[in-house]
Amino acid sequence: MARLTMREAISQALWEEMERDPKVFIMGEEVGVWGGTYAVTKGFYDHFGAERVRDTPISEAAIIGAGIGAALTGLRPVAELMTINFAFSAMDHIVNEAAKMHYMFGGQMVLPLVIRTVGGGGRQLGATHSQTPDAIFAHFPGLVVVAPGTPADAKGLLKAAIRSNDPVMFIEHATLYQTRGEVPEGDYIVPIGKSTVQRPGKDVTIVTYSKMLELSLKAADQLAKEGVEAEIVDLRTLRPLDMDPVIESFKKTNRAVIVEEGWKSYGVGSEISARIYEEAFDYVDAPVKRVAQKEVPLPYNRTLEQSAIPNVEDIIQAVKEVL
Amino acid sequence: MEKQEYLDLYHQMVAIRRMEERAAELYQQGKIGGFLHLYIGQEAVSTGLIAPRTPDDRVITAYRDHGVAYNSGLSAREIMAELLGKATGCSKGKGGSMHMADVKKNFWGGHAIVGAHLPLAAGLALGDLYSKTPGVTICMFGDGATNIGYFHEALNLSKVWNLPVLWVCENNQYGMGTSVERASAVSEIRQKAEGYGIQNAQVDGMNALKVREASAKMLSEIRAGGGPRFLEINTYRFRGHSMGDPERYRKADEVHRYQENDPIGMFRKHIIENGIASEDEIIKLEDAIEEEVRDAVEFAENSPEPAPEELFTNVYVETY
């Protein structure tokens, strides 16, 4: 197995899928000549050509709308939104069209569309470019929402997303692109809609995903030094949500901390904790704790911004509160 | 044009008119729920527009879609059944008046968010361009849709990528109750296409033959690789925007003036006066259409409701 960065893993998945299936193509802002704003599609334009690596105008509604239309004709577009903050300009097409069409027309419309996008804060980009609004997209039945936390999952889940016949929001994290990990070579598929245990433990369950997985693993290492073994469940897919590993873990530990980068109110943690109370109430030994972003638009100033985003200390603190 | 084609066009226009009249009654009886946007007065537009298409050509439209569905080859039965929310409807009773489609007939809906289907149309056309298949996408929308951003994003993209799409603005003079003059910077909508360097024309939408001719010309230009075209079709809806529209925004005189030039009445006169068919033949055809629509209503009323488990089907294609 090769040790790849998240960027390389995603790039590899895209490349292999495009080699495998001529129906797969990429469209978005700066995906071609530029090579991708985050350099994920570097070299694609020269290899696959302008027809399959399509630079678009700065027109998010047209990118997603045309992606839907092309998918309806049987193609498998990977439509890229440069950041998830720009998805709001295409919200109507994601929510009112992509998420609804298969159902609303009685099953006759099939949209094998992947919307690749990038979220997350921590890079001093200010309030409009730093959001983690994943929960909003996970609210809509009909959409699949995937957010990998490791290079291997990124590769395997992106391949699964491209092969899926449903519209998939594939949310990457801007500060994970340099993260390295073991990535299986070749046709490696990770099934969509399956949470997984990333670190076994017995004392407390940490439920998390994407960038916060990295922080949770660090927190767990430190806790281990103090004799606390945290079990970490990585959601990987936010919709459809697989609660089985979460509930299974919770029934063993009876304590849970949910860690997400987005805001706490109406967030992923709200959903997970509600489900724990609904599905495993008899196993609750302590109130479920949520670690999330402070309820403010993210500021530019580095110190202020960092104090608004969850950090390793916050997670350790929360775990100690539930023990 | 052969006699049969004249009769086909007349058949389609009259069938749409009769279906819409019956739909209005069924709505008033509470058998149709939600919104109901009637196509009465605008029948010549989609009838003339769609007549010259080949089976490869795709059609996509907004929410005033019953007539367009019929012109695209859907039966009166499945249209009426969808209006009644029945399992036999074209969208299995899950779409309703505004969300009709039949992919097998290359009719791609039926879209209820104003202007949102224009980028989809660009994508359908991209599909044909990418796959080197011969289809042209015919995308219909109202005058109101030309004021929303999607319109501009879609037109721009279609020109940049030279997409095989025919943009059709069905200008019925009002976006709900706001007249074109009050809502659009230019009242001649085709000027907006001019801004994107897209060849365009205007045609009288009360005359099915003129619409058919304009459509055929543009479709062949697009098919020859000429890129997108834009057709503004001027028309008028005789009924309110939807059922229950108090119509405070226009005077009865204005409606009557347009009704005197009823596209169906004028076409009927044209057929008889030019000896294309006799009045007897036309009356026979009209009787057959009455029967077709009566049968469709009966079929719809006798059709089963969707099964309760249909609530949970078609959310996703895959099982996760």
C-alpha cells in the first residue's frame, strides 16, 4: 500500500474512474487549464482533454444545473464547486432539483451526479469562505452526503460516489489535503452509508467525521496516556446515516462526545445525540456532550478564528466531563 | 405540409383545450389538488414548436406543462391521471400538475421553480454534444423566467459551449400578475439573447403554422452545428395564472381582444377556408377528441391511488 496525501488519493480516484468509464467527466471552475484550485485535477486537462475536463464560467447554478442535465442523459458528471460556500449560489439546483427529481417524477429520472466540493475553516479566509454547512445538505432526503476523514476513505468513497446512480455531495476538507495515510491501490471501493470504528476503545465513544477525525484521534492518544480509552466512530456518510456502529459502541461505553466543525445548533451532533437518546436511552450513564464551532461567523484574525473552531483540548475536556 | 399534419396539429390543440377545461372542472370539484396552471390560449405555441422535432430531440418546460406533455406524446389518460394523483399518472401520482414527465418520450418535465430548468436544459444539450448523439434540446420558459439569474447563466453557458439547445421564451405578457413592461428591462425579450450573441427571432404564438415554421428552421440550424438559438413566441393566456387568480392586473377588454383571435378558431377557419378538410371532417375529429378526453377522465377517476408503500420508493436508486 502506498502512503498518499488526501489530495493524491482523491486525484487517483478521479483519474482511475475517468480511465475506466468514458461517461465520467469533470466540470467546474478552474478544473482544467489551471489544474484545480487545490491542484486535485493537475495534469487531467492535458491527459483527458478539454471535452472531459471542462472549465466553466463562474456560474454555480449552471455548473450544478448542467451537471444534473448531463447526468439525466446517462453521463456521470463530477461537477465541482470550488468551495462549499459557493454551493449556496447553486442551492436551488441541489435542493429543488437534484434531491427531488428521482422521487418527484415517479422514479423515471436517474441522476448519477457527483458534486465535489471543499469545506472547513482555519485558513483565515473570513466568514464567507470558511463555513462547514454539511448538516444543511444532510437535511434533504434524496441527496447523499459523504465527507471522508482519511485518504483511503476519500479514494474509496469517491469511487463509490461516481459509480452510484444517486446525486452525491462529496465534501472534502481544505486543511486535510496534505494529510497522509495508507491507500490501497487500484479498484478500492468504500461503501457509501457505512460508519466505521477508526480507533477501538472501551471508556467513551467519540462520534465524528472529516477534519475532526484527525483532532479526535490526537485527543484519544493523549487520553490514552491518562488511562482513558476512547472509541472513535467515523460517520463518513452523513446521509444516509449509519447509526449501527455508533449505537453498538455506545452500548459498550455508555458515554458519548460528538465532535463536528460546524455550528452546534441544528447540527450533526444534535442529530446523533438525539438518536442515541432515542435508540439507546437505557444505556446512558452521562449526558451526551457536543463539541462544535462557536455560534459566530468565523473571524479573519487567526487567534479569534482558532478559538471559534474545536481543538484537541476541547475534545479532551468534553470527554472528561462525561466520564 | 400534408393534410394529415394539419389535422394532427388541430387535434393536439383541441385536445389540450378540452383537457384543460375538464381539469378546471375537476379542480373546482376538489378532485385535483394543489396548483393548476392552464394552457388555454397558448395551445398553438407548444403544438407548433414541438411538431417538427425528431424523437431524438428533448423537450423540457416550466410548470404550465400539461399541453407540452400532450404535444410531446403523453396520452390524455396519463396526464389526467397525474392531475388526479393516481398511480397510473405519468409521474405515478408523485409529481402532480407541475411535475409531469416521460423520459421515454424525451419529455424531461415539468419544472416548478421559475427558470431553474434552464441550466438543466443546457446539461441535456451537453449530454448530446458530449455523446455525439443527434438530439436538440427544446427548452420552454415564460417571460418571467428571463429576469432570474439562471436564465442568464444558462444562455451564457450555451453560447460558450456551443450547445445544441433551442431556447424558447413563451411570452404571455405576464409573470403571474406583473406585466412584462413592469418586470423586464426590455419588453422585447429576444433582445436579451442578443446580449449573449445568440441568433434569435420573434414569432406570433397565436398561429401554429408560423410557430412550426420558425421552430423547424431553428432546429435544423442547431442540428447543423450552429449552436444555440432563441425564439420568442408571443402569446396570451386566456385564463388566470392559476386557478383562483382574481385577475386584478388586466382588464376584461384586453382578454376579450385576444380571445377574438383564438388560435384554435383561427386554425380551424384556415383549414376549412383553404379546403384542407371539410367542416364535416373537422366536426368528426372534434367528436373523437371529446371522446378521447372523456375516456381520459374516466380512466383517471377509476385508476387506483398510489399504494401506501409508494411513499418510500424512489427516494434513492441505490440501497445503502
